[in-house]
Amino acid sequence: MLRQRSGSILCYACGKLNRADASVCFSCGARWPGLWGFGPLLGRVVGRLDMARLVTVACVIAYAASLLLDPRAALRARGPFDILAPSSGALYALGAAGALPWAEGRWWTVFTAIYLHGSLLHILFNLMWVRQLGPPVEALFGRARLVMIFTVAGVPFTIGASGAVFGLLGAMVQYGRSRGGTFGMAVFRQYGQWALVIFVLGFLMPGVNNLAHAGGFAGGYLAALLAGHGERSPERSLHRLAALALLALTGVGFALALWTTFVR
Ligand SMILES: [Zn+2]
């Protein structure tokens, strides 16, 4: 059943029960509160989403592709930090972000670049943190809001999921602050310390964009503040719609990157 035509349905904006065929939410006044009956379908689609796995698979495929596009460059390591480092040409072809691609109108690179990595250590480190931080953020904010926080925080102009990882840390810190109490303060301290440690680590490693880390943290903090966490407000269709739109934009981004590089 793709579309629910009868019974009751939750408003996508405020989450209150409405009749499935209502044209205006009785509570908040939103038009077509049940999204023409597609609200429940949205819930089922997002319910199957495993963001940590999706990010892992996408990053590994994009990384393998970036190595295969220019294998000779990838094998030319000069130190531990550029073992299996794809060439900048290969990364550009797959959608690396930066001032130049942006100036060329490659807007989608802000989404695709999250999934591109500059070396073996870079991708290992980021995926380890995505898998570590994805589950707690999902538990406290919900699946759709995890996607929103991850993507919004990952947007700063650089390759790699580091900005998004800092965004997940920022979201946890925001949750801890907003919740307060013994548990909230424990979350605040734990994730705040991790953020601080990885941020300082960034200054000890070569080629790290520390500004993007700070920007990612701020972006995640802000996205968490705006989206709200699960204790305050349950996830609604509006969040699910936003999450699927962001994932779709990312998919379209990769298609556009490949199209402009290999077809046009
Ligand atoms: Zn409503």
C-alpha cells in the first residue's frame, strides 16, 4: 500500500492526528497534513535507512573509484598520510568541493565531497567515527534528523566526511546542553572532550582543513538546535522529507559529476 486514503494520519509539520483526507491540519493549519496520503510511506522508507552503512558503502565505492581513475598517482606515496591518495584530478572528476568547482557552477560538489577521501588514513579515520557517532545521534534525534545533521554539517568546502563527523559531535554536545541533568551533562562532557581531542589532532596532521572541522561542528550544533531532539519533539514527515531530499540531491550530485566528466 503506497498511499493511505482513509483512517487517521499524522500531520507532517506538527505531528498531530488528522483525517487522512483532510486538506488543512486542524491544529497547525498546514495544507494537506498527510502529504496526500504519502506520509506513512515516507515513514517506512526512512525506517529502513541505515545511515552509518549507507555512508560506509558510498565512501568505499567513491574511494575505490577515485583510486582506479588514476592508479599511478594513487600508488605514489611519500609518507604515511598519503598512502593510497587519489590524485586531485580524480577527486575533481568525482565531485570534490572547493572555490574553483563552486565558481564553475558545480554546486552539487558540496554534497558529493562529503563522500570523497584523500588517503587511506583519511577514510579509515572518518568511517570509524561515523560508525561510532551515527548510532547515538540516531537514538537521540531519529533517523531522518541524523541524515539532516550529517549532510548540513558536511557541506563546508572540503573533501571528506570530517566536517560531518564534527557535525555529529556538535549535535551530541547540543543535545547534552539542551537536556541538562546528570545524563545531559555526561553527554555534553564526553562528546565535548572527543570533539576537542580530534580538533587538536587536526593541527598535528598535515593537510587537514581545521576551519572545516570548526564549521562542521557549528553546522551540526545549529542543525541539531533547529531540528530538535527526540525527547522534545518526535520525528515528523517534514524531517523525513528533508532527509530524503538531501540524499536525493547527493545522488543527483554524483550523477552530475560523472556526467560532466565522462559524457559531456
Ligand atoms: Zn499540523
